[in-house]
Amino acid sequence: MTETSVSLLPFYCPLPSVLHPQVELVQDRALRWLADHDLHPHLAGTNSAEFYARITPEADIDRLQPAVHWCYWGFAFDDARCDSGPTSTRTDAFKDLAARLMTTLENPAVSHPVTEDPYVVTLGRIGADLSAIASPVQMRRWINGHAGWLSATAWQVSYVEAGTEPDLNDYLTMRLNSCAGEPTTAMIEIVNNQEVPAAELDSPGVRATTEAARMVAALDNDLVSGQKERRLNQTGTTLVDVIHRQDRCSRQDAIVSATALRDRVMALFLLLSEKYRGSGGPALASYVDGLGHTIRGNIEWSLTVPRYGGQPEFAGWAAKPSDPSREPIPVPSISWWWEQL
């Protein structure tokens, strides 16, 4: 086996596989929307309708539709502005773009766009569509999620610009938000038409549950996207890259170590979700279910989506975690999750 021919390990994810029964209709609507916004050439191969239809399998499709549009936008933005082009290598350029994106989200009534950048303009339109169905609280959570995502991505760009790479501690801290997980999970409430009370959603235990789910999904993306990023000469760094460099090991050994770390977080999520799912009302239960759907759905979507074409063959599902340890991972920004058990 060569360094360019590596194999993924089986995925440990004992969660149900679900999919919205009207996913094809949502997909057809989304493709028409993309064509109307002149974005279709940039978005081929992301299958975003399937992605979010797996996260919210029982939603009203009129609420699911704008979330799918945002996913199409988000994957395209990640490829075109975060992983390639001048904004992926210059921190000042990315911060300028991020400020314009946030200004557009914060001021949906502004008649003149802050830039003609099609990604900024389109995000403003999606935000307006979501605000028509979301409560003010839900909308604020979704907008705030973009701030966390863009801030972490600017941190990521700063490493690229400096020609350096983060250590494991900084990488996991950064990756928690650079994966766009916060706005993705914030839409669960909007699409399911369930608003979790702040006292429940912002409690330490539910926060830890949410962040653990986002981390698992981010690391799963790292595992399946690495070959695509190397093939396209994109700037992203994955957990496998960090371990490969830090431990001076083969890429296959780095995949084994990355999978072990990921499995420890997965096992933690299962324990946290079981503990906190029933700690509040029905909105919280629906939200925690959505977090589980996010993990399982992300895996199933990413293993077949053309966006990650050329991946190693799927090795199947693991019956148990590759690392059974319940000890906290020694990274200060996430080790507190284990304290919530």
C-alpha cells in the first residue's frame, strides 16, 4: 500500500439511517432555484438535498427547502472561497469577505448589497427566505453560527498564509467551528419547527452534546475528503495530515489514529445524547435526534457524493469503537465535554 493509496476503517456509528421520503422533490426544486440564481455550474456534485433530508427526515418540505439551498451555497462557498482562491491564502481578504457576509445576514432589509460577490448576495437571499419561517430566536442562533464558522475559517487561513500548520490542540479547537457545523445544526430547529428553550439548549450538557456531534461530523469529513483535497491542490488541513506530521507516521497509521480519536468522541456523543435527550421538552428531544441524524446522514451522504469522488472503498460499519477509552481527550477546548456525563 502506497502513501497515496490508503484505506478507511469501518465507521462506528450505531445510529439509524433515515431519509426524507420527498427528497427527490426537494432536489428538483433546488436545482431550479440554483439555475435561477446562476449558481448551478458551481454546485454540481454536492447532493445537498440528500444531505439535509437525512438530518430532518420528517420535516415539512417547504421548511426543508431553504435549508437545502443554504447547504448548496455552503459547500460551494467552502470550495471556492475557503479551500481555493485568494481568500483561502490571505487572512485580510478572507476577513473582508467574512465581514461582508455577516453584514448581509445582520441587515436583511438593506436594499443595496455590500458587495457584488455572488456568494454574499445569494447568502442574503437565503437568509431572507429562512427569516420568513424562523422565529427571531432561531434566526439569531443561525446568524451567530456563521460568526463562529467564519472566525474559525479565518484562523485556518492564517496558518495557510504563514506556511505553518496547527498542532493537535489548535487543530481540534479550530475544526470544531471551521466545518460550518454551528449554522448546520442551528437549522435543525428551524426546519423541524421546534424552538428549544435557551435554558435547555445553552446548558453545559446540551452544549457538549451539540459540540461532540459537530466534531464527529467534522472528523468524518476529514477522513473521506483528504484524497480529494490533495488531488485538487486545495489548502485544507485534515486531522490525518496533523497526525501524519506530528507523529511522523505513515498516512495509513495516521488514519488509524484519527479514527480512534473520532471513535472516542462518537462514543461520548452516544452517552451524552442518551442522558440529555429527555432532560427537557419535546423540542429538545427532536433537536438531539437531529444531531444523531447529522452524524449518520453525513457519513452516508459523504461516502457516495460526487463531491468527494475518488475515495477509498467503504469499509463498512464497526460494531464497536476502535478505541474504547472513556478518558477525556487532552484538549482544553473539548475535554470539558466528558465532565457532563
